[in-house]
Amino acid sequence: MARVCDVCGKGPVTGNRIVRHGLKKCKGGIGLHTTGITRRRFLPNIQRVRVSENGGVSRRHVCTSCIKGGKITKA
């Protein structure tokens, strides 16, 4: 399934998963220490919907924010 919205072009973005150990300084510890950083992907919520356009009906991969925002007309 496509991971890119056909309307707004929203696609996957990357980020980090950060693992921290230790007790916070405000809780009486010596502070949090980063013990691991792993790359991860944030995927958009893409749905396959029937869209009416140009007098016809076609299937498009559209993100839910475009569906909620009324950027498409469902068939």
C-alpha cells in the first residue's frame, strides 16, 4: 500500500526512539542518562477511498486529515 497521500503529499517521517535510565534530579537522583537511540519511522494514516473527480469515480490513497478536512469528495 502506498505510504504517500495523493492529495497533500504527506509521507513517512523519521525520528528517534530514545531510552533513558536513572532517577530525575528533581526526584533526588543524579539525572537521566541516555542509554540507547534507535531510528524509527512515523507513518501517516493512509486510507484507500473512492473519490469522485472529473465526473467519474476513482480510488485514491488519502490521509485521514485530508478526509476530515473535506479536501476530497467521497463517491
